[in-house]
Amino acid sequence: MKPIINVIIPAYNEQDSIANVIHDIPNFVEEIIVVSNNSTDFTEQNAKNAGAIVLSENRKGYGYACLKGMDYLAQKETKTDIVVFLDGDYSDYPEQLEELVAPIINKNIDFVIGARVKELREIGAMTPQQIFGNWLATFLMKLFFNAKFTDLGPFRAIKYNKLLALQMEDKTYGWTVEMQLKALKHKFTYTEIPMKYRNRIGVSKVSGTVKGSIFAGIKILSWIFKYSFK
């Protein structure tokens, strides 16, 4: 029996990119859930026109949007097997979703990160602060937890029952690192798949601003140190 796969896409003012993301997702996915995170443009309408389920989350924060999508899945009659998280800015290649979920389907891996490796990354697709932040976070996870992560990439897949077991709580910038830290704590099996990565459509709401970069960095480091001394 083929696993039931659902995709959650947090999106804040991604009217120019969201339809591209939705159209490039393979058709074996059951539902594409776009969570409009207080968007003020045509993100919601464009997502609906492209065929996605659209939810609204007025509280700003990446984690808030992801949790809203999870709430929706919890209420579905059809059981979900795998959840994929994907950004709405078209920087990832949604068609690589099949590669992303393959370790879960074929090798029974619990959790897969799409790693934005340098060789497959467009020049300028990640800012210097993103590259340094990823290096520092994954270095600290290796130092404290002997983790093998190399990226905090938002394009990721996880077994639904394992996702529920993590009891995710971060509402803003710490969502990705919280998931990875809790997966380590729960001793989930995990792997990374090298993924292509391109320059996003539009301006990043996090790495595109000094304030966003600083707050994201503080949140990520606070999660790591919180778990290091538990």
C-alpha cells in the first residue's frame, strides 16, 4: 500500500511564487496545505487557484503556520503517513519531493532533511548569515549530541506518528532546529538528501532583514543550549 503523503507550506506574502511551488509538487501527494501566515497580498487566492487547501493563521510566525497545518491533519478522516514541510518561496525544487520521501518509504527512516549543499546551490541563494548560522547550529549539534546534520533546511519529511511524538511547540524561528533536536532526543533514525536550491522569488522575511537574522539566530541557539544542558 502506498503511503499517504501530505504537504504543509507556510506562506507569508508569496503571491508571486506559491502557484509555482504547488504546480511542481508530484501528483502522488494527497493534499497540499498552504497556511497563509497573515498574508496581505494574493497568496491565498493564488494558492486556491493552484489547487491547494488554504488555511489562515493570523499570528505571525513560521511555527504558528506549521502548527496550524498540523491541526488540520489531525482533523482529517484519512490517516496521514508522511508529512512534508516546504517553503512557499520557490527556492526549493518541489519535484524533488519523491527523492526526499524515498528513505522513509524504502528504508523505514523516520526523518529526512533536504540538505542545501553548496554544489547544488545557486550563487546567492543563501545569504552569508544563513550559511554561517547553519554551520554553527549543525556544528553545535554535532558537538553536544554527536549529530550528523549539515543543514537546517526547511524542505523536510517525517513520519506523521513521529512528528506527533515530538510535541512541537516553537511558534517562530526555532521550528526547524526544534524538530531536529527533538528527533535526536527521541533517537529517531534520520538522514539527509542533497537538494538543489535556487534564489527565492521575492525578499526573505527572515534572512533578508538584519532584525530577522538576529532573532532567528538567537532562537536557534537558545533551543540548542536548552537541550544541551537538560
